[in-house]
Amino acid sequence: MSHKRIPKRKAAIAAGGVVALGAAAILLPNANASQDGSSSNGAAVAPKTLKASDASDLASQLQELLGEAFAGSYYDTDQKQLVVNVISGDNNNVVVQAEKAGAKIREVDNSLAELAAGAQTLKAQATIPGTSWAVDPRTNKILVTADSTVTGAKWDQLESTVDTLGSGMATIKKSAGTFKTFVSGGDAIFGGGARCSAGFNVTAGDGSPAFLTAGHCGVAAAEWADAQDGQPIATVDQATFPGDGDFALVKYDDPATVAPSEVNVGDGRTVQISQAADAEVGLQVFRMGSTTGLNDGQVLGLDATVNYPEGTVTGLIQTDVCAEPGDSGGSLFTQDGLAIGLTSGGSGDCTVGGETFFQPVTTALEAVGATLGAGDAAGGGQEAGAGDQAGAGEEAGAGQEVGGEEAGQEVGGQEVGGEEAGQEVGGQDTGQDTGQDVGAGADNGDSGLTETH
């Protein structure tokens, strides 16, 4: 029996084992701190300049330190600082410790518990197809979005529900498109008449090679090919959609498949993936999909709830990165090789822009019992090739800035654009130019909220 080796350009993404972020060495101070936020010698403590990945790790530590006083955080890409929201209280000492750890502290009115309660009210009273909500730590409010289908009595219901939350708790934004999943994505995969995108290559719990994609792709077809009308190469093992996420684990049929730890960004170039990481609001991210290729933007909100026509999905990441049908399941990652998310759906397209939602990779991996990366563990003894082993401790783009903050930087030998459209990642234009016609056959005329498969 021959062993089919999947070409690297056909394996959209792989990654190393899920490990702690690079800022694990940041230790919170025991600090002899004064109650006024100054150091023991009276000097003010300036926030540290941090990479986005380090900021995410520090935020997790400070959430534990601050407890109920912690009210969310975000990454200030201009200042390269972690901003932490706190509820003022009696325990000023922990706030001082947070400042000494390197964060910029900002007092706000709404606690995380209050924001969570507001989201529960929206779920109970305003679960209307075409709506979404997510916590925005930059405004310390719930950002509620309604697409173009939410009109008349539906709009009145949504607006009145937001009003019951009280002033200063939520804002409503209108979207010109309609919310939908983007089935029609990395590399294109085909199944049951649908086209999606492969996300990240992983190793399943039983040691077999597999990849992650969107759950709505996984429920659309059981078998997937790497060419239109081609023979299936992988079979869905698990899929969640709608409900608590939008993710699927798809196992390669050939156990000797080599699944490299990389994202194919086109033009024969790849970005090596080193580990999975949680998103942070303000993080600069890149999305790869089979329809629109490579595009970039920022994380806008976390723990988003989206009411698709097919049902409600919770626990998503909200961004301003564009996507179109066929991009579903595609990879969301950082320029220094952190796997962040899988494309779920949204509104708009790569001409007019819009809102886009992503399944966090970390929660998908935990749910399906898989680990990022494959190496040659599942390759039947075959040599996996350079970059396929990206396990714990491997540095991806050491010394490089995160989030495209400086134009002209390189990741894996590729030039990664900054925050302005038209810069390049892996040789592709990240501007909102739909001339990147990577996957034929997508219907781009519908600018509504859609799944990206």
C-alpha cells in the first residue's frame, strides 16, 4: 500500500506543541510598594514596552493577581503597552503590583461580572439572527452589532434590551451586510459541494495526523478532498456547530501524511507556526483563506456571541479582518508564528470590509484533545522536513516584533507588513484588494454575515 505524502503547499498549517507564551519568565513583584502607585523611592512606575505575545501572558498573570478588581485588558499597538482595566477598591496594593509588573492601569466603571451579566440578558432577551455581542475592554462596554436583516420589531427588541442594561453598559453598531458563515479557505478543501479552508495541522489524541477547520464545514460534509472533484484525503472526526464554538477535527485518511507546522501564504512562501496562543484585544493578526488569500487587521473583542441563521455560536474572537465565502476554517495567526483562530463567519467582504469572527485555537484544541504540530510522530517514520517540528521551546522569529508593528520586518524569511494596507506578508499584498483571486468559484456578491467555508 502506498503512502500518500501531502505536499506542504496542500497542508495549510501545522504548529508545535501548545506551550506557554514567551513572557512566562515575567515574575510579578513582591514589591514594597506605596499605596499611591509610586515605587519605594517615590519615582513613578512607567509601563513596559511589550511584544503582543508577552502582553497576553502578562494579562493572564494580572487577572489572577487582581481578582475581582480585574476588568479586562487590551494591547495598545501604538505604545506597545498592556492596558489593564481595574475597578477601584480598597486593595490598592495589588494595583501597584500590577503597575510594577509593567502594565498601564486604567480605572473603569463596569466589572467583568457586570459585563457578563449584561451578555446573559442579551442572550435571554435578544437572541435574534443577525446579531452579535462581545466585550470591548477599550470602551469597557459590550459591543452589540446588528446586521442589515435586523429591522422593524427585531431592531426595537434589540434596542430596548440594550436600554435595560443601563447607560454606559453597551453600544449598538449597525452592519451593512448580513452575518453568515463563509463556506464556499490556508489551502482550499472540498466536500459535499462546499469549499472551505484548512486551518492548522495537528496531532489527534490517538497520534494520527489531522487538521482543524470550521465546525460548520465539518457538519456540511464528512469527507474532504484537496482538489475540487478530487478523491477524499481526510474524514471528519469531531465537529461542533452551532453551540459552544465553531470547530472541527478532520483526520487524514493516510496515517503517513506529513503535516508541516506552517501556514501557506501563497507564492511558495510559508510562515512557521510555533505554538497556540489566546487572543488579546488590540493584537495585530493575519488571516489566510482560499478565497481571498492573506489579509490583516486587529482583534476587537473576545468571548463574542454570534447569532447566525443556523444557530447561536459562543466564545468567538471578533476582528476587523475581512473574509469571504470559501475562507471558512482558514488560519488566524500572528506575524511571529502564533496560532490564534479559525475563520468562522461575519459580514461584508474584502472590498467594503466588515466584522469577522474566529474560533479560538486554544479552546478548539482542548475540546478535541489534539495538539498543534505533527513532526514525524504520525508520519510512519518518514522525515517530516524542515519546520515540521515546532515543539515547545522553539523560537519563531526570535527578536522580531509582534503584530506587524514595524513595516519591513521578516518572519520566516518573509516580509511582514505593518498596519497600513498594501504592505506585504509572505510576498502578498495585505491591502483590501480582491484581486488576490486565490480560490475560484466563490460568490463574492453577498456582503452579509456568512460562514466562511
